[in-house]
Amino acid sequence: MNLAHKLQNDLINRIGQIDDVNFLKAIQAILDTSNQEIFALSEAQERSIAKSRQQIQNGEGIAHKDVVNDLRSWLKNG
């Protein structure tokens, strides 16, 4: 028995023991979204991503910690 088959059997057994409807709906939502195709980006979105990547390579980005600090300051003084 391969690993995928073992995992499937384990999940089937565990799901069969769950009585929480909300939890089961959450599992169903996960399974439903895992079957959907990955969305395609428009040309404009692709260009925007490429431009952003180029800006980062050129050192034109802002460090995450600086953005967070600026937002905290703005919220505190806001």
C-alpha cells in the first residue's frame, strides 16, 4: 500500500468520526478549492508583477520592517 493510499484511508476514518458540521464544511471547502484550476493573470497583472520585480532588483523597494514601523507610527498618531 503506497503512502497516498494510507493517507486516504486515514482521512476517511478520521472524517467519519467528525460530528461538527462547521468543521466538515471547512474540510469540504478545502477539497472544493483544491480541485479548481489556478487562475490566470491578465497581461496588465503580469506587467505589474514584472515591473515590481525589476524595482526590487534595482533596490527601489521598501523593507517590510520599515513599512510595518511606518504603519504603526501612523496608527498610533492617526
